[in-house]
Amino acid sequence: MTLKERYNDWYAKHGAQFKAVSPKYDVVYTVSKENPIVFEDSANVLLSAAIIADTHLPNREKAEINLNNVFVDLENSPEKFDAFLMAGDIVDYGTKNEYKRFFRPLDNQKKVSKLLVTLGNHDARFFYKQNSKIVMNKVDEYLGIKTNGKSYYSYDINGYTFIIMCTEKAVLEKAYISDEQIAFIDKELARGTKDGKPVFVMCHQPFANMHGLPEVWETGDLGEQNDRVRAVMEKYKNVFFINGHLHGGIYKNVQDTVNEENGVYSISIPGYRKPNNFGIQDCGVGYFMEVYADRIVFRARKFITGEYITGEYTRLEYKLK
């Protein structure tokens, strides 16, 4: 059975159920201007980014409007944003019209010059080759690079290296990371950290045994190459591994330590479109990041309405090694 036939078979069995559930997420949110994003020390920020995950965008106008709210909120801020990161599960079913809706707000926004995205399992599940081409063509366009058919890449912003990991074949939930990609990650980490600067690695799937795994999701980790990828990252200092996939909200497991001695950390970004499963469960939530010479701060933001979120784990600070 082909991937398309598998998708059609799955949708025939479950499509009605998902259609019945989905309309409750079709609320259009309005972005407030009352509490815009303000950095803690604007004069000394060396790099800034807004980060979301799991937009699961369906082919519906209201969902597109709510995604665009991220950029409305950023536009309302007096601060400069260097990058926008989206940690996978871009769309829900992997159709071309869903991607059109996702990329339209990114195409039209004027606030952020560098847009970095990666595929999640929902993007790779049924139409990996088609969707990888759609997404990576956009990456090439946004960053002015040539990914040459690969689903992973590296890019420097303000002298800081971002390494974007991605599965290299169709997957149900976990990723497949090739030997070639692992070697690429190793090489780029060596290059990016050689002057003592932090490096940011983004992948949809998290490492095993972190962020509440496997208890919160038995099969929700990176996959069979997990230990090899983690071992590579642990070789270097000040590595920040950004992931989505778990829809965990903001709670005690939003941050985890990969290697304390070297300052390697993992940050799990809440799902954007739907309410999350634990802690602060609001939809439309992500983090924005402020990089300073000696520290990095992640602060939670309800981008969909333009509000700060208060409480535990809404501010994460890491001293650089």
C-alpha cells in the first residue's frame, strides 16, 4: 500500500471524528497592545528569537489568522527580533493547502528577517518527499541558502550558529537521523562553539527520558539514533536543544539538563494551536529568547493574545559556561 493509500484509508476511518473535534479550536483571538514584549536589558541583547512549535495548521482561515497573531505581537514590540523558530508539526494532515496557509503569514510579516523551520512527524508521516520539498524550498528562500534536497541545515545569525535537525524519511512519530546528518551536527557544533559561543539545535522530537518521557508519551522521543545524537551534543559546551512534539504546556518538565558540566540543556516548547496537556495548558504559547554575553533567558509568551504568562517555569535562565 502506498503512503497516499495509507493516508486515505486512515482518513476514511478517523476523518469524521477529527472533524467533529476540531471546530472548538476555531476561535479567533485578538492580540492586545497593552503589554508588548520588552527585553530585560535591551541595550545588551546580542541575539533574540521567538520560538513556537506544533502549529498543526489545518486548511482553515481562522487557524491562519491565529498563527499570524505571533507576528502581530512581535510587531507591537519595540524590540528587534533576529529570528523566528518553528519546531515542527507545521500542519495537521500534510496537504499542500495547509502549507499555503502556514507560510502565508511568514511571507507577509516584516518584523523578523530570519525564519527557521523544521518538519515534524505530522509533516513527514504520509507525504515526506512532497512536504520536505515544500518546506525546504521555503527555507532556501527565507535564508538565501541551498539545502540541496536535505531536510537538515545550519545557519548563523549575529555570529551564533543554529543547527536544524530533521527526520530523513517518513515516520509515524519518531525521527530517522542518518550517519551523514550526525556527522554534520558534530561538525557544525565544533564550528559554532569554537569561540565559546552557545549553539542552538532545533528538532521536532525530544531526547529519550527527558521532559517526562516515557511516562507522558511512551513513543514520543527522537528514535533509534537518540543516544548517538545526544553523545555528540554532550561533547560541546553551551548547547541548547529546542524541541516540540510533546504538547506539554508550561510545567516542571519544560526544561531538562543533558550535560550539567558542559551546560547542555533541552527546552520543550508548548504546542501552539491546541490546548496543552500539562501545567499551564493555554494554546498560542511559546517562548522568546534573549541572548547576552554571559547568559541566556527564555521567557514564556502567549503570542496568540499578546500576553505575558506568570508562574513557575515561565522564565528560564542559563549561565554560560
